Amino acid sequence: MTACLDNIFAALADPTRRDILAMLLEDDMAVTDVAAPFEMSLAAISKHLTILTRAGLISQEKRGRVKWCKLEPDAMKAASIWMQGFGQFEAVNLDAFEAFLDVELGQGS
């Protein structure tokens, strides 16, 4: 489990790889399409994709002559569970917070 988390967090540490993951949220993409918005070589993008693949965050498959990348949505589950254990990453109930502020600020008036 520790090695898996280490790979996921190491992959997520790089902003280019996070951008690639965000792009793949929309749909599967060919490697050349993934590389298009970045000002780096296709070889450099391929290295980023390899790291994401090793971490299990994406998968790659060849369709004809084109290599496609696909986001693996369940891959971050272990990392998410680990972070939730700290409690500070729980979702904030904004409605309850707004009601609290209304009460607190209303009493001060």
C-alpha cells in the first residue's frame, strides 16, 4: 500500500502531470493530442505518461497506429481514503457554515 501511495503522490507532484489528468477527465486522448498544448517534446510527454501509467492513474492502449490514454478514475481511491483519515480533507458543508455565520453575525448587530 505504501509503495502505491508513494507512486500516486510522486506522479501528482508535477504540474504537467496534473494538467494531463485534468485533460483526460474530459475524454480519452491520443498521445499526440495530450502533447499538443505543452511546450515540450513528445519524448518528454511520453515520460510523464509513463509515470502516470506506473502510478495506475492512467492506462494506455494502442488502437491501430495510435496510442491512446485513458484516465483510471478508481486509481486515486487509496490516496483519497488515506487523506480523508486526517479529517481536514472532509467536504465543508457550506450551508451549515452560512447558517452559523448568520447566527453569529446576527447576534453582533
